Amino acid sequence: MIEVLAPGPYASVQDLGRPGYAHLGVPRSGAADTGSLRLANRLVGNPEDAAGIELTYGGARLRFRTGAWVAVTGAPCVVTGGSGMGAPFWVAAGGEVAFGLPDRGLRTYVAVRGGIAVAPVLGSRSTDSLSGLGPPPLRAGAVLPVGGGRALAAISVDLAPLPGVAPGVLRVVPGPRDDWFVSGALRELCAAPYEVSQDSNRVGVRLAGRELVRARAGELPSEGTVAGAVQVPPSGQPIVFLADHPPTGGYPVIGVVVGADLAVAAQLRPGERVRFSC
């Protein structure tokens, strides 16, 4: 069992999400930076799809009622009570682990050998901030069970090189509705940096910068969307969809961020600048 002494600004349980339910209006959800969660799980011998804890801006404190192997990846921060980032470490029964504020990036991942064993909903233990499915966001006093019974791999890595938090450049390909914008709008998207808005969350990264001008009035009928879709509301300011994005949307999508750069988008902090590469 893990007791949450402090969750930090926002923390939730995440695995790799609940795919296959978009036709029912259910977002995929899951870790915003899937590569970091996968790595943390491998470090403690878990399957890559095991549930862990996603911290936003660090600041959390956890007490382990029983001894456990733990690994921390993602946005780098000081880990007090453990051996640091990118390496499995043992926490004795009754031990506490505290996480400082990341010096870059936004989301830090905590994996525990055996995985976080909250009850699954539609096959996933992920907290979905949009639909409300899954466990609630973590609060002080919450107790998280740790799983057992699954065949786990041996812990065989002392230290893994972390990929680091990449610079704020997002490669983008033309979207299905780039024809809804004036000629050259995609080049305009890539011409100058945008600033990450304070209103960004797990649903999407809201950006402020050059307005993207439409060539058509009105709105689309709702149609399917994907993670990485760059949707443009009437304000002309783009939104990059993340893990908790809605399965459908009516605003035109001018482009789509390539899958390999979704982790970069997930680690963008409010106030940072990001540039698109066409």
C-alpha cells in the first residue's frame, strides 16, 4: 500500500489508456508521455502497460506502508528518499519519498514493482480528466494498492539513460481540414513560435501566437480526432490534443503532430515557447 501524503499540483494514476471505445464517446486517456511510463515500468520489471503515477509539477510525497521497488522517469526533479531518476531503488516499509519541482518539463512518472492496482474501468486504471472515468485525481490521504500475482521480470538494470526533455519543436503533417484555412496557413503555423497557455491540461496544449485565418465560415459536423491533432477554434489560436482529448470535434484540424513528438508536447510548461516544423 502507498499512502499519498501530498499529491503536488496534480497527480493521477495512469497506464497506457483504454483504446477501442471512441465509438462510444470514451477518450483513450492514459499517460501523456507514454515513453516515460513505459521506461519506468521496465526498470522495476513491470509490463509496460502497468499503472503508475503521473505527477504534474512534482511536489508530491508518498509513504510506502510495505517495502517496494520504485523507479522515476520523465521531467527531472530531486527525489528525496530514493536514489534519483532513471534507476530502480528500494523503499523500506514506512519509508517516504518526496519529489521536488522539475527544473524542466512538466510530468514525472513513478512506477512501483507490481503496478498500482486500483480497480480498472473499461480495461484501464487511468484517470480520465475529460470524461471522469477511472480513479479520481490523487488527494492527500488517498491509499493506493500495489499489485501482485502477475509474472514480473527480474530487475536487471542499475541505471537507464533518460531521453531527457526535448526542445520545444513539434513536427507536423498537414491535417484533414487544412483546406478550411487560407492559402499558406500551414506555413504560417510553422513560421514563428507560439507560447503555451496557462489553460493547458491533459486534454490539450493551448497556444497563443499568430492567428490562423479560415477560408470558410461555419463549423464542421463532429468528426473523429486523434492525439496530436492541431485543432483551431474560431479564435484562430491552435490547440494540440493530448491523451484526454475528446474522440470527436467540430473545429477544423490544420495539422497533426507526428507520434514521436507527442512526448515533447506532453512536457511543455505554461509560458514556454514551442515551434512547429512543417
